[in-house]
Amino acid sequence: LKCVPRYCVRVCLEARKPMASFSVHALLAMLVSAFLGNSLNVDQSWRSGRTHIGLHQGFQNQSTVGCKATPDESSRTILRLIVQNDHGSTALEAVLMSSPRLATLCSSDVWQCEGHKLLEKEGHGSPSEEEDIDMVLEAYSKYWNLSQPVFLDKKTKWLSLAKEEDKPLLEAKLPASLQMLGVDNLLTSYVIMYKPMCLWPMSHIIVQEVKADPQRRARAELKGLQDQMELHKYLVSVGRPVLVINYADLLWHPIVTKRRLEAFLPCLGSLDVDFVPKLGVDIFPGNNMKISTGVQSYGEMIDPSEYNYMLGDVENGTRGECLVDDTLPNKEVDFTGGLEQFLDSEEQKMLNDAYLYFDELADDI
């Protein structure tokens, strides 16, 4: 990180590259940064011949603590996982389940322990208005273990509503069952997880969707990322705790990701990245969560290069990246590269900008 008055330039270079090859990019970075008054990140992807320039704007700073190590007995924290469908939310949830201080919705026996499935089971639709939040809390409180300090709410559908639901959640009428325990305050905390663009073939469902209509699937990916990005900007603007996780880091840098989660959620205590939820205890048949191995073990069984993904060097602070190389075959399908290839040029830029936004936030490892 090179800093002089009014701007900072973060330079990611391979040691064997001469500084002269970077001078033009660095100069451009300094000029843009000085003009805008922002710190700026320049990431040169030498293998793909691309230079990424991202602004470290104020709204991108994320809160570092999502809950107290020793929570107040009169408060509960709703931990909201904001992850697109088929992007690894179950793996992240399994790690969080290793804490005995976390309450989930799994006892409702609904698919993947997800709240929207519980609402459907109870005869409700998607909460889209402020008054619906009272109903949501009432429904969820039947299945959360209310004695625990943290309630998990995994959201993989209607991500655009997460922003609208935040304030009403804090202002909602508390269910009588919570009030009887002396709880008079609800807090919210967020973990947003995204998946690098070249890892889409890891999901059998997404592979089938790409085969059926690649452009539609790519646009769904873009919409989901934009919803997550808009939510993140909002959360930071109002001072809500939020942490961004890269799915690749969860799989292939699990210990580092564990430390980040523990630092962000000290109320959960120690987490186990190889935890396997027990049927009848942590999960139930209707959840359809067929987890036979822990996240760390699962990651060890998969070679990231099969998906054109190059791991970063955590010790040296370099991030992983998707490689653009036609000689590296993607698994199961004949397509190479990321989903951006199915979008027009304007959509490609928006998709790449969204990934760069989250790459920078998840780079805090």
C-alpha cells in the first residue's frame, strides 16, 4: 500500500515483473485518485492481461464486529446470510451451526432450513411490506431456540427485499415468547457471500440452467450481485455490521475464513470448519441437507484449477482469481471462462465491477 497525501495506491504485482511495466497504470491510478479524493486499488492480472482499478470509497468500509462476545440477556441478534441460490450457503451455514450459541430454523423441517420455505409452509408469501415483518418474526420464533443469543436467517431468494426488511426488523413488535424471556431489543448483523464467476460449474443446477439458457442464467447472476452490492452499501451507510465472504476462501482457505467469522461474530465462540450437522439434532429429513463431509474436507477433495481458479497467497495478502485460458477445460460443460461471456458489453462491465467490489471487501484476510 503506497500512500502519499490525498491518496493511497495498493499495488498487487508479481515479483518477477519489472516496475517499469506498471508505471503507466500506477500513474493513471494516482491521477484518478487525486481527482476523486479517494484511496484506490490497482490490481494487475498479468496472466489475463487485465488491469483492475477499484476505489476504496468510504461506503465500502465494513463493520468489524457483528455481536458482543458476551451478549446482553435482553437482546438477540438476527444473523442474516445473504447468498444467491446454489452459491454455497449450505456450506457456510454448516460452519456457523458448529456453534452451540446459534439458533436455526431447521427444526421447522423445511427445505434447506430457509425462512421463505417456512413462510410458504405456514401459508404466507414473501414479506414485502413493513407490517409483514411482525408476521415473519412470529413464524420464525416458533422454531428458533429463543434462549440462544443469535438467530440465523438464511436468505437466498428475494435478495432485493433484504434492504427493505432491515429497518422494519429493528422496529418490529417482538413476539410474546421473546418478551416472556425478558428480551426487549433485536439487533441485525449480516454476512454476504458471493461465488467467483468461474466457479459456476460447481453447481449442477446452475450447469443445467446455463445449458438451457446461458444468457438468462448470466443475467440472474448479475441481478443477484447487484442486489447484494446495493444491500452492502446501504448497510454500511447506516452503520449495520456486515462481513463479506468469498466462497472460494471458504473452501480453500477455511482456517482464514474461520478466523474472520470468529472475529466478526465473537458471540458464537469457536467455530469448526469441518463440522458435519447431525440428523435429528442439527438438521431434519425435510431440510434435505445431505452433508456427509465438512467444508474443510470437501475443499481438500477439489482442485480449484479444474474450474480455472488460481488460489491466492494468504500469507502475502494476494487474492485468488479466475483465469481466462482456453486450454483449461471447465468441468461437465464445454464452456470456458465465466458467465460474463453470455452478456453484452455493458452487462459484462457491470458484472465485472460487482465482482471487483466484493473482491476488495473479501480481501480483508
